[in-house]
Amino acid sequence: MQVINGTMNLKLQEGSHGIVVKNLYLSCDPYMRSRMTRVEGPNVFTSYSPGSPLTGFGVAKVLDSGHPNFKKGDLIWGTTSWEEYSLITVLEGLFKIEHTDVPLSYYTGILGMPGLTAYAGFYEVCSPKKGEYVFISAASGAVGQLVGQFAKLMGCYVVGSAGSKEKVDLLRNKFGFDEAFNYKEETDLVGALKRSVSSSLFLSVTWYFPEGIDIYFENVGGEMLDAVLLNMKDHGRISVCGQVSQYNILDQPEGVQNLMCLIYKRIHMKGFVVFDYYNIYPKFLDVMLPYIREGKIMYVEDIAEGLESGPAALVGLYSGRNVGKQVVLFARE
Amino acid sequence: MQVINGTMNLKLQEGSHGIVVKNLYLSCDPYMRSRMTRVEGPNVFTSYSPGSPLTGFGVAKVLDSGHPNFKKGDLIWGTTSWEEYSLITVLEGLFKIEHTDVPLSYYTGILGMPGLTAYAGFYEVCSPKKGEYVFISAASGAVGQLVGQFAKLMGCYVVGSAGSKEKVDLLRNKFGFDEAFNYKEETDLVGALKRSVSSSLFLSVTWYFPEGIDIYFENVGGEMLDAVLLNMKDHGRISVCGQVSQYNILDQPEGVQNLMCLIYKRIHMKGFVVFDYYNIYPKFLDVMLPYIREGKIMYVEDIAEGLESGPAALVGLYSGRNVGKQVVLFARE
């Protein structure tokens, strides 16, 4: 791909084994903030370079290919860049999109990295069992909304926290969580998690975890994690997926004070990254596509239109402005 | 057991199913501090009652028994009280001492609760493999000294931290750790763990973890845990046994800031309590007795003499005054 006399030549240079793509959807994912800090030593992420386009997950269409696995017209998802057209030379971790009866943008979310994250993080890391008590923070986000629905499908009691009334309504009414609360309205998170109203005479039930949490799917960190630790059951499991409340803190991260609970309660806490589970992507697709087609799993996206709306959409993640999975539409096919 | 006319009657009351014991050795264990704080809700520990003797692990001799499993003259270890004679009515968790060719005090340590803690915490929780890099904090204590030796027997590279030159020398010279350092002399714990001197020409090697830690046996918490998190390898394991640096803080515990490492490094962090492993005590004894008799495992105790020296010995744990396992000798047989 070359720019000659101000005109972009969307053909590959002779002998290249890469592909040239037109970017269609770009994904805003919380982990991207970490790449804006200088990462020292080996890490799962590399830092962004100032002056170069961001890279991230996206859906794109192949315009030219020097690699036998891809041909012109193919749709792919994987790592691309925040620009109209990209030359991709690292092809590992690119997936060809075979099923287009679902919206293409889904491959940035429910059928892409966040979907696989939710699937692996819940089924592989949490070892869930029917009837267990599951709590999910940032529960209306790309990952949280799916984890909650997986847990419901398994027969768990599921509560989520989110940052607005609109999101809490989504959790209760669209995603079928048993309960949900707005953490911004709680002055005492420890008490909020214990909550157990239960008047009688024409209803008012509400109970979250008066007997404790078996599984916590951790997306936020900080104060919420501290409150959860005090509310875990013995032998509980914490799957550490993200800590979005901490990414945009320029100073020190908030300290977590209740780690002694790990001992008394024999808690298992395990961090994970989705890349370690790429090998189960085909199995994951086999499960998810029918769920989507049969309406067994709901999915909410927040789509910003146009490259120029990208930066604000991305930054919005850290104040929770998005409702559902944040995507940026770069171009329609 | 009754006191009549100022004389203690060391006979059981008619019909009692308990035992009367003479206490010989009492164990000073860090967890005891937690029982001096009001414990809310269900917990593995109950709080001490002001005005009543402390309870804790000890070695005792049976003077009278109303239970078929114990008879006069038996030696036992398990939960007893900090007093000369005790009436024990809860007999679960009492073990009869069958092997007396080793010092009796060992049943408060290497052959008792701390020994089983080290054994279960290392072999069952850490999933260690030959050649792995193991770090142990509070490494000269009752548990740490054993974990380090287990790790060496398995063929791991083992480094311990302790709080004095004397303890560091013990780790290096008596317990056979590969290296050890005095954390009180380090201003930068993150850097200390990375350390890697290595001049040549007539020696000076020293390397701790320039390539990171596979297994951290956590005994102290706080700042040390934070430094370790930054030095863990991918897929490392943290066995959370204790956090002695935090027990005597009257205010809030120190916050741990580097939990994001759990994600990037896919770390497994698991708290445990020894009670869950009581079922493997016989197997543990079968392993440990030969190790002790053959001198394959060394063991250092710090024995204070007399009930009256007990409180200072116990309090000394939290400033690290003890060198090796702290025991109080109440009475010789």
C-alpha cells in the first residue's frame, strides 16, 4: 500500500505476504487505555506510539491479499488500526468471518474478543455450578452482559452493578439478570451487596447476597473489589478480567485492603487474558451463533458513527458513558 | 475439674466425656492476633473473650479422661488453653502423639499445625515443579523455613526474606535456601526481588529473580505483596498463607495496588487454611518423621520458658523478635 502523488494506492507491493483492508467497525475496549502508558518489560500488550494510529480489534474487508488464507472480498476480524485503510502484515490472530447472517459489528463484541473473554472467563476460569450466586461488575458492558446471561443459562442467581438507571434497567429487563443496582447511588457498597429487603403483601423482594457470593466476575477493581471480598462465600472464586476503574488514574491505583479474606474464605482469585483461549474460538462460535439466532442471548451495542467520533467514544468508556458494547462505525461495506 | 477449698481437683466430674490435661508447650502463632479483634459473622476463627485464657495450639499430657480415645498418660497436641491445666471438652482436632523420639515441642511446629500448613500450602496449593523459582516471605518463621526446605527438596531455586542478619544467615546456612535477604535493609523491594549482581573473578554471584517468580508463598502482605506482584512470572502462583505485617495494624490494612498484574500475568492467587487439610495429617507424618530423623529437614525453635513469658513471646511475633518457631514451655513432663 503506497501513497503516490497524494493518491492512495490500495494495492499491495509486489512480494508482500500481508493484506490491505478497508476498516468497517473498530472496537473500543477498556484495555486500550493501558497501552497509552509506557509498558515496561515483557507484557501481553505493547504501548501505542505517539503519532501512529491506534491499533485495536476491528472488522474489515480485504481489498488485496498476498497471503493464501485471505482473498479480496473476505471479511475478517482481529487486530487492525484506527484509519480508513490498513496494511496488515501480522496475520496471526485474524479470523475470517464465515457467518454474515448476524450484524458484522458483532465480531467486535459478542462474536469477537469480548465475547470469547466472557465465555472463557466464565466457563473456564470460574468453574460455575448450577444454583451458585454470581456477581458481575460493569455488568452492562461488552463482557458483563454476556457473562450474566451465561450464568442465567446455567441456572445461577445473577446480580450486576452498573452506573446508571438506564443500564440497570437493561440488566433487569433485557438481559434477564435477577437483580441489578446502580453503584453510583450506593454510599455503602459492602452493605449494598448484602442487601435483603423482603416485605410481603404485594411484593417487594430484592435480595442480593445475604448469604454471600460464590463467583465474582471482576471488571472494575478498587473499592468494588474490596466490598466484594467482604461478601464472598467460603471457597468462592474471583475471575479477574479487568479493573476499568483504575485504568485512567494517573496517580497510584487505589489500594485493595481486604485481601485477608482470601485466607479466611479460601478464595481462588485468577487473572486471565483472552489470548490464552483463542484455541476454543471455533467451539465458542458453535455455541454462540445458535444462541444469537434463537434469541437466547441478547446483545446491546452503542455504535458511534465515523472515525472522527472514535476518540470521544473510546474516552467515554472510562466514565461509563457507553450503554452496551462501544463500537465505532468507520464505513459500511 | 474443680477447685475445692483452694485446691485444684484434677479429676473429671462424673459423667464428663472430656479430658483433663497438663499443658506442656504452647504455640505462638501469628493468626492469634486476629482473634483479639471482634470477628463478625461466620469465620474460621472465633474471637477471644476478655478475662478468659487464650486458646491455641499446644502439646499436653492427659491426666484424666472420660473419652475412650484418650487415657491417662497420653500425650496429645491440638487446641488447649494458656493455663497450667485445662479441661478440654471439644476433642475433635486433638491428635494423639505416637512418636516421642523427636522433641515434644515439635508438635507445636514442624509436626503440628505450622508443619501441616507448610506442607499443604506448598504441595497442594502451589502445584510446584522442579526447577521453578520460589520466593518465601517471613521465611525463617515456623512455616516459611519448612516451605523453603520442601522447595529445595523438589529442586526449586529458593529465596527467602526475613528481618535480621541472624535470620538471613539461618536461611542461607541452616535451611539451605539458595539466597536470602533482610527486607528491613531494602529501600526498594521491587528492585531487591529483581536483584542480579554477578561479578566474576573469585565469585560474588547473587541473583534472586531477574526472570521473575513462579511461586510466591505469601506470609506477610502489604508492601511485600505489592513488590512481588510486579516480579511474578506469567502463570505464576501465589499461595496466601498469612499476612503478618497487617495483623497488628489498628487502622486500615495497607492497600495492595498492583492487582492488575493478576490479569496481565494470569496469576493464580489462592488463600487457604490448614483445617481443610487435616485429613492428610497421617500422610504428612509419614513424610516428615523420616525427614527429621534423617536430618533432611532442619528446624529451629525459639523457646520461651514459663507461662509468664508467654505474652511477650506472643507479642514479639508481630515485630519479628522470634528467631524460628516461637514456643512457650509451660512445663516439662
